[in-house]
Amino acid sequence: MTDTPANVESMVREKLMAHSGEERFVMGALMFDAAREMILASFPAGLTEAERKRRLCDRLYGADSVASKLLREHLAT
């Protein structure tokens, strides 16, 4: 489902693609960092570092993702 009109989506894509690959990469990295900070801010205080990492990975990639499963295995050792 999309609620964005096709002409608006096209305009946004055109503006985004006008940037160099390096600029688009940096934009994506900055957006990821912002999302990460918002997720971390939503966690209750007092979590261990391991629990914060586990919850962050679950929220970003899904609790059933390979990344989350590998992190849980690593943290269990």
C-alpha cells in the first residue's frame, strides 16, 4: 500500500538521485543513526548493555532475523 501520489514519488526520487552515490550513502547512514538513537531512547532505563544490544537488533531487523539469532547466541556465551 502507498499513500504517496505517483507524481510526488517521482519528484522525490528524481531529487534523491540527483545526489552522488556518496551523498546518498551518507544520507542513509545519518538516517540509520537517527533511527538507532530514537530506538535506544525508547528503552527503559537500567537495561544491561547486552539487553540493549539484543533489543536494538530485534527492533531493527526483527526478532526472527538471522542477525538477532546470531546476536542472542553470541550473548549467551
